[in-house]
Amino acid sequence: MGWDFRVESTYRTHPKFILLKQLYGSEGVDAVFALWAFATEERPKGVLINMTDKKIAAACGIDPTVIDPTEFVNNLVEIGFLDRAEDGVVEIHNWKKRQPNIWSRGEKDPTKVAAANARWGKKEADLKDKKLRKQPVANSDAAAMQCMPSAMPHPTPSYLKSLSQAPDGERAREVVFGLMSENRPKVRPKSPEAWPAMLQGLLDEGQTVEDIERSTQFALQDSFWRSRIVSAKAYRDNYGQIFDQAVKSLYPCECTAEPPLRRLGQHGIGCFPAETIQFPCSEFGNPGWMGRSPPRQATLRRVSFDIRGTPH
């Protein structure tokens, strides 16, 4: 592959070329161009090392039977086309200045290196951020969960067990991010590092990982809420409403009771065991499960109790 070298457009009127043409005619100008072409290919630094006057003249295309090589080279030095060092080595005058691209060929430009490093640094930061978002869990059920056509209502026990060694906020984040990743359309959470502390706050307030998972599933299935949970702050600000709607959408009911019933806690009420009764309505304080298993009394619409908990 050939290389280009620069020739100034004013070379015809430059004193050096005028003098050279007076001495050797157009052949002298061609000889200098031939030397520059040779240096471009063979001596990119412009230093004609290991070259005698005969070799330099030969590179210029000079016929030694017509023009003496040493005399020709000395004339080029005198005119200013060449410089001869004390050790006799000849180099092209101002080659680095006139041909910077050739002189630096094969070397890395510090400015370009710095720019490339900056670009690669940003790419590495982006890759690290993506890894933090994904945080894959080495678990046999993880791959199966990713292949599910829709989000699972509850994580499998082995999946929760694999996260049991992580801080609670981190565990909750993995569950939330896993659901977001599996959702279609996929939801991309913002600032992953801010989520564990926010979710830990929900857990400290009495929520569980299952509560957070159920609320996230509900929000992802709702076009209104889906766009309002992408950041940790938005998720926290909207969590209360999402949680209420998620619970009510699962088991809607209308419940009334006297205020003293709120203090009954886990005591049995009438013929219905406490562990099979749910009061998701706000009439009974914080919504959620009062017992351990989902209710079977799906047809129960309105029940009132006295302070002893006897149905009537």
C-alpha cells in the first residue's frame, strides 16, 4: 500500500526550488520528490541512516555517470533540502514539521489515546452498571424462571433459599429486578444502587419480600403503575397505593366491624378459624393477611361481629 506525502502549493516559487532548478533543471525537482517518496516508504522519520551519498543519489534517481552523487548531495545540503550531522548521517530538513503524519506513523497520538481511554472508561462503567442491574443468581430454578411466559405468583422455595444469605434489601431488589426483567415489555430500573436501602425501609416497616413481590407483579401488569416504579423514589412513593390495590384485586370484599374487633389479633372468631380469614379492607387497619393461608370463603361479602367475635 502506498503512502501520501505533502507538497506545498507554493513550491514552484520557493527560493530553494528556484535555485535547485537553476542547477539541475526540472530533473533536480523530480529528484527531490523522488527522495521524499523514498523516505515516506523506507525512512518515515526522515533520517537517511545507513545510506551513503551514492545511495541517496540513487534514491533521487540521479544517474552517477552524468551527475556526481557526492556533489549532488552536498548541493542539496547547501540549498537546505538536507541536513548533515557531525557523524555524517543525513536527514531531510524539517521532515517532522512538514510531514507529521508520516513521521508519527506507527506511533500512538497521546491526544487520541486519551480520547480512546475516556470512551473505553465510559463503556466499562456502563457494563458494570448493567451487571449490577442483572445480578444473576446461580440457582437451578433461576433459568427456568426466566423462561416462564408470565411472572410467577410466588418465587419457588429454592429461589428464596438461594437469596437467604444476602441482606434483606438486596434480596428484595433481586426479586423486583427479576420480575422487571421477565416482564413484557421489559422494565429497566434506574439507579440500581439506590434500591436496596429503599426496599429495606419497606421491610423495616413490616412488609415482607412476598408482599413486595406481589405488589410489583400487580404494578407491572398495570400500564398506569408500570411507568411509575422505574426509580427507587417513585417505587417508594407509590408503594402504599399499589399494595392496597394489589390486595383488593386478589380478594375484594366489604367488611364492617366494631372498633374493638381490631384488638382481637389472632383469636378465633366464631366458626371461622383465624388462619383462614383475610381482612384486606382498610376498615380493619393495615391491609394484609391476618392468618397464614389464603381464605377459602370467597363468597363472603358482608359480616359483622360483636366484641366477643360471635357471628350474627
